[in-house]
Amino acid sequence: MIKRTLHFGNPAYLSKHLEQLQVELPGTSKLGEGNTKRSVPIEDIGVVILDHQQITITQAALAALLQNNAAIITCNDTHHPVGLFLPLDGHDVQSERFRHQVNATEPLKKQLWQQTVSAKIVNQAAILNDRGIETDNLLHWAKSVRSGDPDNYEGRAAAYYWRYIFGAQTNFFRRREGEAPNNLLNYGYAILRAMVARGLVGSGLLPTLGIHHRNKYNAYCLADDIMEPYRPYVDKLVCEIVDEGEDFEFLTTELKIRLLGIATRDVHIEKESSPLMVGLQRTTASLAKCYEGKSRKILYPVMPILGSLK
């Protein structure tokens, strides 16, 4: 079952009542009356985004959400995500899976990174193909990735991809603090990262210990690894917004709501279709099996493309 993503962009009081997240919103009456209350079953919630400085959440609600393996994102006064809460205990055999993850050999991690880069490039090719851009080079690079990607095909593909995705004439440059639509990409990736981290914890894995990323200041190295093949799904959604001609200079509430829809986007893994959040759980579960020695393949989604890899 797909979990719900809740975004709170206005003042609100969040509490727990009978295993429900109770949401109290200030009323719109000029007399200050008519506060509204709503409730959502906590078991149905996957991600909560707290995007206002006047939101209050009780300890009981916070604990219940985390116990249900929900990811909670907090935003600063400029509406950018700055924090992520995840449960400490997300799986019945967590300590055993931690041990397998810690003991993973370097050759295994390099092979997993090879699969990750190849899947990412194939999905990037699918995006460009849909936009009428030549992708033979990307598909060739995806086939050519070696263990650990020593030839940096990921970097080569990224340079080509970002040059053409919004049109060569736009001179788009992908960077976190860059001009729009970088703001849309940043927000979409932040949501995706939270969902990936949630999936990893739910599969009994440590989001901190990556297979490739190793920044000592990054608490979510593994999440950043595993989200790579999923990034093009965010890119596709951003392309749709850009192509519609909508004003995206500022990240409005409406745009945020559209980007939150990434959780329900269809993905295809081994010929089976499911919402992205469900697909992520299959991916993280397959990674756990790789660490345990039960498999050598991560199950990543593949976007359909004419002439895709066999």
C-alpha cells in the first residue's frame, strides 16, 4: 500500500488521538472562529513535511509517526528542507542487517555502484529521448560502465544530460544555488531523498554507510547512492512544469504540491508497475539481499525507451 505524503505550509497544531494524526488549522473567520480539525490514520502516512515556522507537533504525534516508519522533513524560514527525522528501529532483524552492511566487501560495493550508474544513465537517456535529443552515446556509456565506474561515465552522462534537458539554447547549469528551475530540482530531490532514506530504514539498513558516497559530513550517503536512478523521475516532473510555461521562478505552494506527486509516479521494475514509493521499497529490500549474499542485483526502475538496453 502506498503511503501518503503530507505537506503543511500554514500554521497548524499536530497531535495524536486514537492512532490518528489530528490536524488543527486556524480558521479563516474574521472573528477568529471556526478552527478546523482533520485527522489522518498514522499508519497511512509515509512522509510529513513541516514547511511553516508556526507549526506545533506534540511528542506523542512525533513518536507515533516515527514508530510507523514515517519520514519527517523540517523546513527553514525560506521554505528549504533543512532536517530529516527517521526511526532508529525500522526492521525486526536490524542488527543483523547492519552487520552485513558494515562487512560488505569493496568489490561488492563497486559492483553495486556499477549497476546504479548504469541504471541512472539509462533513465537519463529515456528523458532526453522523450525530448527529441540523441541518446546513442548515453546508451553506449550505460553499457560500458565497469565495476566502480573508474571511467566516470556518470560524470560524462551528467554533463551531456544537463546541457540538453531544458534545451541547449537555455544555457542551463545544474547547481544547488543556481537559477530556476534548480529550485524545483532541489525541492524534488529533497523529497526523494527522504523517501529513499525511509525505505532504507524500513529494510533494516543504515542510510549513512554508502556504497560510493563517503562524505564524512553526510549522514545519508547510502540514500544519496540509491536515489541516483530515481532522480530522472523528478527531472521528468520538472520538465513538465517548465514545458507548461508556468512561472517557476519562486517555489510556490502549488509547485510544491505538484512536486510531492513524485511519490505516486509509476515506475517499472522487472516488468511490474507500481507507485514510486512502493518501488523504492523493492529497491532497498533487494539491496539488503545483496549485503546478505542472497543476490548480486539491485532492483532499479527502468524508464521505457526505444532501443533500451536488453
